[in-house]
Amino acid sequence: MTFNLKDKLINGDSLKELKKIPSESFDLIFADPPYNLQLKNKLTRPDRSKVKAVNDKWDQFQSFKKYDDFTYAWLNECKRILKKNGAIWVIGSYHNIFRVGNAIQNLGFWILNDVIWNKKNPMPNFRGTRFTNAHETLIWASKSEKSKYTFNYKSLKCLNDDLQMRSNWDLPICNGAERLRKNGKKVHSTQKPEALLHRILLATSNKKDLVLDPFLGSGTTATVAKKLGRNYYGIEKEKAYFKAAEQRLKNTKPIEDDWLDTLKNNRSKPRIPFGSLVELGIIKPGTNIFDNKKKVNAKIMADGSIKHAQTEGSIHKVAATILGAESCNGWTYWHYNLDGAVVPIDYLRQRLISNN
């Protein structure tokens, strides 16, 4: 069965839908699961006053065990469908984030950071019996310790006036025109601000990446992904939220592609000698290589050197000698035949880098 996962919204149970998705499909996952604010049907604040903001049935679980079982189930599926170099973000409050973090570690994810979202305009603690709950916690984790995850350091630094971005983010809660309403009432009780997702997607994904939100809600993740040129896939069980997200996506215009190029990191690429490709059997001794016009030819030797007429040496030295130059990048000068196509030998190096 062929799956088209790009730019799709699914109205269904998250766990059931996750199980249908092929393994290693997504570059990034953002999950805003139920917080399990309390275990009884009657929902109250820490000061025992009634909470009208979050009293939805989807946020209620009979016991901690039920919540933990649910958490392990969806996280396990997310790990399966995450690419080997992918990463996941999970947001929560003190009610659930420590239980979720425990599950993340137990399932073999590798925690990279915890980030504090400081809410500039939080709900006060009306009776003064506890500290005002003014933040939520995000956990950012790669699929494994060895994952080569995306982190756009330079873009984040630029976003922060050329200062390193720290792990405490001061952002307002969703309000004003951004807040979805129907008949004057909030469509979703815990709608996340677009600014939060903008920072996350800008930091840890690239253009054309495929981003999953398994608890889509009102569609903030998909909306920001569309704006930033990412592909999205969202799952939402509640019909009202799903319809609101659908309409929101229809009203969302992507940023023009010309304005989506961001600053690239100058991470040093791993040094791979040409001889390593010979040792690994990726290219064989005796293979003919040539310049892009096929006018200059050379043969590959068993030690990774090449021979052109009476000139022998590295791919760089021989190319420089032919050109009469002090130096030359042999990776881009030399080409070879790959299934009838002429490609630079650097293609082999890049393929080796991406597979490690």
C-alpha cells in the first residue's frame, strides 16, 4: 500500500492512525498530547476552584497507569515512524511532562534539551495558594544517541539578535486575532501560539521536511509548517477541532520560496579520503574516470591514487597537474558513469556521508 503523507490532515484516533504509517517516514514530530490535568472527571485548579478552560474528556484518564500506557503506546509508534536522523518535540505541564520524559528515555530516544516556554501572560493563581503556573516544558529528543539531527544554529542566533538562543523562551500565549473562535467561544482550550512552532520548526527542520503532529488540535503545527515550506501530516480525533484545522489551513498562505532560505551552519564535514571509497568497494580499482567533457581520462589504482598518462597521484594532484594549476578539487573535477549518467565522484562521497 502506497502512502502519500505530504500535506495531509487525518480525522481519526491517533494511535490507530500512527500504526498505519510506514516506518522511518518523518523528519520531525511535534506532539502536544493530553496533559492529564487530574484523574477525576471534575476538573479544578490547584487551589480547587473550577477550571472552565480545560475540561475536555480527551484530557481525562482513569489512573496514572492508564496515562502511562497511552504515553508509551504513541511514543513507541512515533519512534518507529521517525527517520534515523529525525527528532521529536513533546510539550507538557508539571502534570505530565516528567512521566512523558521518563517514557522518552526508556524507549531509547536521546534527550537533547528541555526548553522552558515562559508565558508572558499566564493565568494567575487566584487564591494565592501556589506559585503562578507561568510556564510549560518542552522536551527535544533525537531518535537515538547516534542520530545526526537537524539544528539550525545560525538561524536561531540570527533570530536572537546574534546571541546564542537559550533554552528559556519568552513567548505570549495564543490570544487576539490568532485565537480561533466560534460564536465568540474558543475553538480549542489549549491552542498553541504560532510563534512557538515557528521557532521549533525553524530550529530543527528544513524546507521540504515532513513534519508530523499526532495530536493536531486546532492545526498550529500544520499551519506554521505550510508557511515555512515544510510538508505536514496531522492527526486529530475530535471532529470540531479537525474541521477548524482544515479551514485554518485553507486560509493559510505559504511564505514565498525565495524568502525561506535560512543561514546554513558551517559544521565541518567529515573528511573522507578517496582511498576509503576504494577500500570499501564503493568504486573499484581499474574504473575509468574523466573530466566533465570526457576529454581527459584516468584510471583508479588499488591504493586510491589515479593514473593519467605518465602522471600519478591523488585525485587532486593529478587534476591540478592537468590544468597547470596550484590546486584543484578532484572531487568535482573527476566524473564517472553511473547507470548511463555522468556524475562527479563527489556523489559517492556524499552518499557515504549520508549513510553514516
